[in-house]
Amino acid sequence: MTVGYGERVALEAVDLEVATGSLLAVVGPNGAGKSTLLKVICGLLQPWRGKVETLGKEPGRLAKRVAYVPQAEAVDWDFPVTVADVVMMGRYPGLGRLRRPGPLDRRQVSDALGQVDMLEHRGTQIGRLSGGQRRRVFLARALAAEPDLFLMDEPVTGIDATTQEELMDLLESVAAGGRTVIATTHDLACAAARFQTVLAINRRVVAHGPASLILDPDLLAQTYGGHLLTLGGQTVVLDDAHHHEETPHQVHYHEEAPRRR
């Protein structure tokens, strides 16, 4: 599959299959095509060449079974909607025309808020929440939709360590239940420690396999190129993170893996 914007190629000759039940981290430098890949999978962006199947169908055909959580939600934070209202939006695709949420829908919303530890905030106006709390709410909206596939763009960026660990516990549980999670991330330590598999891309697929691949300095060099340094036995990735909540020139440290003899 090849895809891009205007005349610019974003991803080229991607050949990939993600197994059901995977917990997959997509890593790569700024501009590598990570967010683009998610948009193609959920049908928001059409490939120039090649064929894409999502859950066995053309992307977008099974939208009710796919939850896409972008980096930045297009939300008017002053709009008078509550946390519960936002999460209920995840139920709307399954309601059909002219249907109103019923007891089952409200129960699913409560269950989803409980899973992300936000039930006590169900009546809070969405704009009054912190950044980490908003992340939890949008994850709850995805959970309430009961999808088979979660597509998450930088879900652990810009949140505190405790929230990150709790969200990763939840994503692990989702994957253990047979659903598939594909998440982009700049946090290589999290990808190595908490995900099952990793996809390293830089416009093309560099590697796809067990998360331990991230500990290979040769793989990091292929993926990040000149953004990679080795200091005192540690691999250091310097990346201009593109998310607005990250600081420029974010630094990630990883123990260098022993080189094969």
C-alpha cells in the first residue's frame, strides 16, 4: 500500500498483517507516517495504490466495529456537554436512526467510565477536566462502542506516569479479551515494556515483530537515522515530537541491547 497527501508520499510499499488480539505499538520519527497508517486502516484516507482490508472488509465498511481515537479531539471545550454525554457518543453508531439511548446504553457508559476510573466525574463539564482526565474519557468513549479494533494515536502522550500505567493495564486487558489494539507512540520505553509487538516505520516498514526489537540499536538506527546517538552504553533517541503537548526535542533513553556475535 502507498498513500500520501497532495503530491507527497507519506507511506510507501507497506506490506503488513496484524493478527486479531494484537497489542501493537507503531513507532518511528516525526513524519514517519504513523498517524497516516491509522487513518488508512479506519478509512479516513484512501490509498493511492494497493489494497487494504480492515476486519476482512474495505476500510470504513465496518465502522461500528472500529474505534479511532486521534491525538487531538476536535472539541469545543466550553460546549455544555458532560463526561457522560461524550462517552455516550460511542454508543450512537449502534443505535440506528431515530433511536435514543436506553438502559443498556447507559449501563455501558457507566461501565466504560468505571474502567477508566472516571465514574465520579460523569456529570462534569468536559472542559473542566485535566489533560489526563480527558484522555481517560475519550478512551471510555471507545470502550463504550464495544469495538473489535482500537486505533489510538499517541494514547500515553502528555499524561502522568500513574495514568499511563493504568491506561496500559486497560489496553492489555482489552487485547487479552481477543480485541485488537494498534497504538502509535513516541515512548519507546513504554512500547518495549508494555506492548506485545512493535511496528517500526519510516515511510516504509523497517521491522514488525516482538516488542523486544526496540532494544536493538541497529533497528533504532534504521528507523530514526540521524536522530540516534549512543552515550555511555545507552541508546538515545532524539525526536522532534509532533504532539502539541510534548516538548520539542523529546529525549528517550533505552539500555543498549547486546550486539550479536
